[in-house]
Amino acid sequence: MGTDKGLIDSLRLELRRGTLVLSVLSRTDEPKYGYALVQSLLDMGVPIDPNTLYPLLRRLESQGLLISEWETDGPKPRKYYRRTPFGTEIYRELRNEWNQMAGAMELLMKEES
Amino acid sequence: MGTDKGLIDSLRLELRRGTLVLSVLSRTDEPKYGYALVQSLLDMGVPIDPNTLYPLLRRLESQGLLISEWETDGPKPRKYYRRTPFGTEIYRELRNEWNQMAGAMELLMKEES
DNA sequence: TCAATATACTGTACGGCACACACTATTGTC
DNA sequence: GACAATAGTGTGTGCCGTACAGTATATTGA
């Protein structure tokens, strides 16, 4: 069915919402620059387009969860991002939320009605 | 911090997106009426307001994933929902998507960087 | 008997994020 | 020199969970 693919894509997109915040916060315990995050997340099974990541990084910084710092020593200037203490607090709470949700989903899909 | 709670609520809401579709599809292998779904999902750890569920049921029906049927025998008319074959197909694919995503999130949160 | 709550549902508007598009600039590779 | 990769900024849109407004009847408790 022609609409099959489109519907799955749309639903997959909805599932992704929120998880990217968790993904990024989990990777920024240590400072990392944008493009390295793209690679790092790809390696961990979370593909993300730079066009999606950079706006997300800026939003998380504006929300006080990340802090950034330019490094211009190398051949290319890079913006490094690191979790703030507030970001770590939020990350831990969000991880709890995710674990509860994932547990419930696990249960739901195990026993169909 | 005052914005803490609001931010968590907002992020939790984003995590929920998409998962409610999966939840409902997992519960409608057998016909169920709206309000019973509210109870059923609550029992499984997925609290959902009727104001959220009823619009979702109608949307899933309009997308061809569910089919409904009025039952007016009892003291109260009830609208029963059941997955269509297409809905079952989409449910299985979405479950795969979820499992992949959950696996990646598991990995991400296990080894912090 | 009446008020409040629960049950069961319809209709509709809004906020926010992942995505997508447009763009700049430099480095690295062939 | 052309093209892809690297590294980033700016901005608008679609869609879903939520919330608000509403109807109607059954059940419960005073």
C-alpha cells in the first residue's frame, strides 16, 4: 500500500521526539563538538542529521541544559557542548521517565490483548 | 528551580508522542470500547485521559488502522474499536521501530561519555 | 429525590519539536 | 579546479498529545 511507508515514517518521527534530547544529554557528560556528536550518535544507533542536531544543541543551551565554548586552535573552529549541572539533573529525571515508559511499553507489547 | 518541573513535563510529553499509538494498537487485537481502553492502559502503566484517547481513536480509524462498531444493547451505547489487518501490519512494523530505538537508548544510557 | 460523580462520547484549537530548506565557509580528496 | 566532507547558522512547517468545551445517561451517596 502506497501510504504504508509514509505512515510508518510519520509514526517513527513521533517516536523520535523527545528521545533526541535524551540521546544528546547522554553524550555530553564530556565536552563534544556538533559534528562529532553526529558521528557518536550514529555509532550508537541514533542517526541524526546535522540540520536536526544543531538547532537542538542551541535550544538545549538556551534552556540551560548545555553550555558551549568555541575552540579555534585547530584547522577548523569548533563549538564544544557540555552538560550543565542543571542539564545533568534533568537528564537523570528524563532517564527515569524513559525507563518507566519503556517498561510499560515492554509489558504492553509482550502480552497482546 | 521553578522551571524544572515545567521542562520535565514538556520533555515527558515529547517522549509520549508516538508511544500512545503503539499502546492503543497493542490493546486492540480484540475489540475494546473507548473507556475500557482508558482502564486497560492505566492498569498497564500508561495513564491516558479520555480527552486524549478519543481523538486518537478517531484519528487511527481515519488512517485505516482501526475499525469501529457501535454496540447499543447495554444500558449505555459503546463504540468498540478493533485493529484492521493494515493496523496489525503497521503495529508490527512500529513495534520493530520501537525495539530498535529502545535498544539504542538502552546502550546510550548505559555507557555515558 | 436530588446533587455529584462516573461513564461514554464528540468537536476543536494550541504549543512545541523534529524535520527540512536555505545558507555560509573552509578543508580535504581526486 | 570540482566536488564532497566538515562545521556551522537561521528559519518555517506539520503533526500529535493536550486541554478546553460540550452532550448525555447511569450510578452513587446523602
